[in-house]
Amino acid sequence: MERKTAKILFIYTVIETTFLFILYEVYAIHINSFLAFLITLFLWNTLIFFFLLTYRKEFYNISTQEPMHELNLANKITLIRISFLPVIAFLLRYNSLPYMDIILTVSLILIFVTDFVDGKIARWYKQETKIGKMLDSMSDYALIGLVSVIYYQNNILPTWFFILILARLSLQTLGMCIYTLIDHPMQVQSTIGGKITIASVMLLYVVELLRFFFLKNSRFIPIFLFAEYCVGVLVFIFMFEKIYLFLQHQKNYVSQKKRRTNEQSYTCNTDKKDRQE
């Protein structure tokens, strides 16, 4: 399992490195910047590998409960999206270079499409796995977080929308981390609100990129502003769905903790009675 996973990530790293090297040669990008992204790419894929090793117990088919001996097709597609993040950062960093706008737009569209494809394949071929759900969730939030920061730095996103996205991602991350630290982790689950949020934000980001590069005519501004407000409202509304899930999980945690305390108290009282007798 470990060797097969390492082999897949190695192939992805080679392909991504080749792509970056071609851009480096064509655009005569400074060697220090190229090497920095190359090191980041290597470290990122290494981190992914160790993450998969840490959660290797989650490699099983949800419907059959059978363990997996290698990543299935849906997992490999999801892994492409995660592994490609440093390349997306590279393209966004040099978006002002000739034809880089087209390369970046096409790359983002393809990456966003994989988010739809991997889920469909997993359901069609009954390849839904626990690790796949974890990877899918991680890739979505990592991609949206990265693109949001760079969009904001390039004045593509308005401040209010960036703060809203940051609040949504922080809520998700902090909630998951807190419950993991208290040894009561939340199960990764897809919700209607979460799917709508991710899909609408990804679609908006592609549209924003098209506006930034190709549609700078002022007559289109009201349309894009309307799209931003619509997506912003969706993100804000479905944030309460996530809060509700956290509250339900907290209620379950308190209930389990109280039950364990009562069981321990009952056991102690029983032991005392036995000793007295």
C-alpha cells in the first residue's frame, strides 16, 4: 500500500515539476523563485504521503467495509487536486505574464471539474471510501483557502467576501481541531449546504478570473457584483448549518461523557459494596 501510494505521488510530482520547468524556461523566471516553488511542491507532496500513512486505517470501502490495498480511481483524481495546489499558486503568482491568464483559467477550471468528477465516479462504481471523503474535504478547503488569499492580494475579491470565506474556513478548521484534541473527532460528512457552498464559490472564482483577465468592461460590473452577493448570502446562510452540526456534536459529546461518568461511579460504588461484604 505504502509503495503504491508513494509511486502515485512520485508520478504526480514529476509531471508537476516538468510543467513548472517548462514555464520557467519559456518565461525566463528567476531561478530562486523557481527553486522555492519546486521545494514547496516536494514538501507538499511529502506531507500528503505522510498524511495518508497516518490515516491508512481509513483505507476501506464504506459500502462493503472491505480494506483497500491501493488508491482507487476516485481517490487518485482527488489526489491530483490536492497535489496540484503549489502549481496553482505558481500560476497565480505570475498571472501577469503573457498567456498565463489562459493557462491559469484552464487549469483552475480543470481542477474544479475534478471535484465533481471524483464524487460521481465514487458513487457510480461504488468506490466511496473513508479516506476519499477526508481527502475530498481537505482538498476543497485547501484549494478555496489558497485561491481566496491570492485573489484578495490581487484585488480580485472584495474585502467583505474574503473575510466571509476566511470565517467559514476558520469555523470548519477550528471546530474539527478542537473535537479532535478532546478525543471526540467529528466524522467527515457531506451536507447539502456544504456542497452548495463549495460549488458556488468555485464557480464564482472561475467567473471572477474571467472578469479579471477578459471582461474588464464597466458594463459587466453590476453582473459580477450581483454574483458575489448571491454567493456571499449562500456562504453566510449555510455557515449556520455547520454551526448546528457542531452544536449537535457537542451535545453528543456531553451526553457520552456524562454516561461514562455515571458508569464509572456505578462501578466504584459496586466495588465498595463488594469490599464491605
